[in-house]
Amino acid sequence: MWMMELNYGTTFFRLPFLPERVAATVRAALPASVEEPCEIIGRALDSCSPSLATFKPGERVVIVTSDVTRYTGSELYLPLLVERLNAAGIRDDDIEVVIALGIHRCQTEHEHKKIMGPLHGRIRVSDHDCDDPGKLVFLGTTSNGIEVEVNRRVTEADQLILTGTIGFHYFAGFGGGRKSLLPGVASRKSCMASHFAVLNPGEGAGRNPHAATGVRPPPPSSSTRSSLRTSGSSPLSPATGGGRTWRGAGSTPNASPFPSSDWRSWWWSPAAVFPRTST
């Protein structure tokens, strides 16, 4: 009897097959890393140094990270990021990690420990709640008519840091990056409106052909570019809104949300930093 191992959380189940029913076994050939993960993360964080240098003692910093359904290695990079923040004079008490649940369920204590790693019990962590009006702020309406409501703690932070990884998404093109905001820390209403944008207008019109895996131009569900502008922020260029200025860290290519020069910078940096200062 041939056995297939189906992963399930931190364990797996064995599924038996008759040998004659198995045509072949396909396995990924993962290249061995020549560097330790912490070295790679540290080098990536170095590229954020100019933005981190603008942080001031006493400012409240919110770090957005993914839940357990989107593994990012947060237990590795969050301690390194907090170390940089401490070096900039930011106290642990002024740092909070918000889990970008979107419309997912809250995380268990065990899952918080997995996400936070050695920071668990040291740095405050909270789950985003998409259904609590008291914890949401209405920012405005995007150009395609989506009303944007996001986590209040995220909007009230003096410094906002989005973290995540690139991953293929079956209708958003790629996951990570912009999805940390919408749907990550958005209201259920905003999340559902964004997701339904994959459908063409009109009953029975089907799915928009641009809502597909690996699409680099903005897919129809991509409302976060407009959401960032609505909130007065952009990961690509300075923008002003709400009486404050938000700046994006890292490279600043052309104005396209998927710049041909370095489109990956739009999707991922270990800490896409959105510092906010009074104007």
C-alpha cells in the first residue's frame, strides 16, 4: 500500500493508495540556502534604515503581520524588527502587533505564541476584528466605489509597519504587500466588496479575466492602492491626508502600483514602513 501524507496544521494524515493507482510522485526540489534566515532578514531590514531612522522615542508603533493561515516567518523577523525599534528609542510598551485576520477567526493563545515567537508575553498583540464598529474607522470611498473601513489602532499609530511575504493568489494576482491593509485589517463590508470586485458587472457575466494568479497589473479586486490614497498613504510615494503625511519606505519607482523597474518592492519588504508625521 502506498501512503500519501496530507498536511494538517502542525501534523498530517496518511492516505493509503493502491500502488497501481499511483502514476508518479512529484516533489519540489528546494535549493539549500547559503545564508541563515536571520542574516537575510537583517540585510532586508538594513534597506529600511532610512525610514526607521525617522522614528522618535515616545511614538506609538503598530506592526501588522499575518495570521497562521499565511506563514511568514514572523517568529524570526519580528524580534529582529523590534530590536531595531528599541535601538531607535521605541519602548516595548509603545509597540503593538496587530494580526491581519481579514474576516478569519481570532487566533488562539497557542497561535499567538507561534506568530510572536520569543516576543510573546513581551510585546502587546491583538487580533483585528472586522465586525466591531467601535474598532473600525471609515476613511472614504475608493475610485471604484468601495467604502474603506480599517482597524482604528492601525490608523491612530504614529508609525505603521506592514509585514508579509509574496505568495500567488488565485484572483488577487499575488498575496502580501497591499493585502495587509485590505483585506488584512479592513471591515467585513470592505473585504467582501473588494472580493466581489472579481466578478464582472451584471448577472451571469462571470469572473473578470484579469482576476487570476500571478497577474502583475492591478487586478479588479485590488482596491488597496485607492485605499492607501484614501487614507493619505502610499507605499510608493509621499502623500498627504488627514492632516498628516505618510511616507513609504524603500525604493520609490514610477507611479504605477506595479512598477516595471522593481515591482517586487510594491509587494514585499520585511518592513514596509509608513511613518506618519504632523503637517
